[in-house]
Amino acid sequence: MINTSVLLASINRHITLEPADIVLFTTMLQPAQIKQGEFIETSGTVTPHFIHVLSGCLMTYYSDKNGHDHVIQFAMAGWWTGDLHSFTEQVPSIYSTRALADSEVLYLPKADMDRLLAEVPKFERFFRILFQNSLVTHQQRIIQNFSANAEERYENFRKKYPSLEQYVPLKYIASYLGFTPEFLSKIRRKQLDR
Amino acid sequence: MINTSVLLASINRHITLEPADIVLFTTMLQPAQIKQGEFIETSGTVTPHFIHVLSGCLMTYYSDKNGHDHVIQFAMAGWWTGDLHSFTEQVPSIYSTRALADSEVLYLPKADMDRLLAEVPKFERFFRILFQNSLVTHQQRIIQNFSANAEERYENFRKKYPSLEQYVPLKYIASYLGFTPEFLSKIRRKQLDR
DNA sequence: TTTCTTTCTTGAACTAGATTAAGAAAACTA
DNA sequence: TAGTTTTCTTAATCTAGTTCAAGAAAGAAA
């Protein structure tokens, strides 16, 4: 049996669920084990479910027309992830999502999410707050990319997400921050010399 | 008397409002006229209301520690804008918002928004969808900034927001796209020569 | 342990875009 | 209408970060 207590606690920080709501919600969730390196979503296919991470670490990235990959987000235990556009509009995704470590996840299928939102308005509130907070984070990331140089962005990243370093190869951190692994090496070398 | 018909129509594309909901909502809205160049919000102060644009054009920007401004968003008729973080958490804003043209706006004060969300769950749904869509747009903007060069970003911007060009000085478009006005001049010169 | 694969580092050559400073063109203002 | 301010352009110089290519280190596999 899966343990949803951490997930429920995080939801309860924003809304108050009745026992019936909890039953409805938890029966919708489908647990899955993902091995390191495995894909959970691939670009070109429709995202069938929203993803909640119980343990491990996932990475979502975009492959551009030159074949370069760009990491758009990581997801650790307690985070929701996936391609929101593909999920909500049920159109093919432009992103792929892979496990950076052995991971446990919960899937919330599209039809269930729709039903949950229609039947339990409190979940509208929960996801409104979730998306609202994520939107603020994305705005801050855009600002950072414009106003800070590569070294500052790397420092801020390490401060903001210290737990990610244990899972994420440096080349993906460089990609997430918008520069090359070679340049990250230079930054790290420079910091060692100080 | 202000005309809220366009706003209500845009809301009705996502939810179905009862007459009582409409009355409650519209009585909360405070109309204001903003002259070109005037500030609607200034960094350092708490954002007291969420902003809906009826006509004209607004710009929200961040001034970094070197005194450089970075445009984070524009807002045209039919768009919502403002510093979401400052608004929801009632903390001082790091952004300023100014009118790029004479504009009419509607203010939705924080206390009213809270009451609206608590009393009419349909508005939770509306704002959930609004933030969800905005989040997708922000993700796409981040991807673009990483995977496209300055010229491609300028071309995509012109395609995506053709109506903005009439209001927005080129230097702010350059800022929004993450490069200097001088470089935008070079891009435009190059395009003329072709 | 050895082998294979992936990740990280180093350095040299290069380039997209920044900076600075000036003048030209537009847009307000009176 | 001229005067003032803001926006846009041009060109020379500069630099943060890229590209390419190679080797070193670290992990995974067996």
C-alpha cells in the first residue's frame, strides 16, 4: 500500500479535506515505480496524467531543433510535475520527463482530475494556489536569467535547491540555468581557486 | 458607468456565472483612469489589488541592483496583471507597473478577491485556469530564451503579440526579450537589408 | 578486478550580444 | 513654431559564454 500521508499533509496546508474527499482523491491515484533513466513521458505523446513525486527525482526537458536539450524543471519528493499544457489540452507534449534516480510517483489521470475539480471545489482552490505559486517562481526565474550572470545563477540555485545536488548531474544543472556544462566547469574551477 | 461586458464574456468562456455572482463581482471592481507614463504600482510597496485592463497598455518591470530595468510583462485590454506575489502574500513588491498609453483599468482589492474566492467556488476555477494558462506561457518563454537567439525571439514576439507594437517602444520589447535596444536596432537593420 | 559508459574538466579559438558614445529621428510641450 | 525630451540608430570596441576536441575521473556492469 502506498503512503499518501505526506501528500495529504501538503494539501491540508492549503485546504481542509473531509474524509470522503480523501477517499475519493486517494482512490484516483495510481502508484508507479520508475527506475533511474526511465522515461515517464516522451515528447510527441499526450500526457495522460498529472504526476506527483513521492521519492527520488525527475527531470523535464525540451529538445530543440538543433538537437540540444534544455531542462525546464526538476521534481523532488512532494512536488507535482509533468507537461501542464499537454495534460490540460490533451495535445502532444513538446517535453520529455525522465527519472534521475529510482523514484516512486503517483499518477492522477486526466479524467479523474477533471472529476475531482468538478465535484470537490476545494481542489480547485488547491490547484489554483499550486499554479499561482508556480507562476511566481517562473517569473522569478525569468528575471534571474535576465539580471544575473551565470555564476550568480549557479550560486542562487545551490542556495535555493541544495537537496537537488545529490541527484542531478552538473550538466543538467547547467542546462536548467541556461549555459553549457563546460562553462559550469569554469565557474566551479574559479570558485575553488578562491 | 464602466463597461464590464468584455470582462464578463471572457470569464464566461471558462465558467457560468449566475446573476447574483455577477452583481457581487462587479460591485467589487473599482474603475480607474491611468495617464500614459503614470505608475499604477511601485516597487517597495504592497500591491493592494489585482488589475484588469479595459483599454490601453501597461508594463511591469524589475529594476536590478545595477539599475537596469527588465520588462517582465505587458498587459493589453482583456488581460489581468500586477505582481502576483506581492498581491497574494501582501509583501512589498519588487516590480513596478506603468501605463505605456492612456489606460482604463479595473481594480479588484485583495480583501474582495479573498471573499470572492471563498464565497463563489466558480471563481476559484476561473483563476485556477487563468494561472494555469499563464504558467504554460511562462514555461514557453523560458524555453524560448534558452533555445532561440535574439532575432528568432523578436520574430516570434511579433507574430505572437502583433497588437503590442503600436503601444510599446522598441527598447521595452528588447528588454522583454532579454537583449539591448542597440542590438534590436542591428536586427531590424539586418532585416531591412534582406 | 577490468571494461564500458557517462560525466566532468581543460584549453584554444570563436561569436552573439553588451557597452560606450555619438548623432538622427520622433514625439511631446509650450 | 521652436525647444526639449525621449527613442532609435550606428559604429567601434569589448566580453561572457559557446564550440570543439581531447583527456581525466567517476560510475555502472560483469
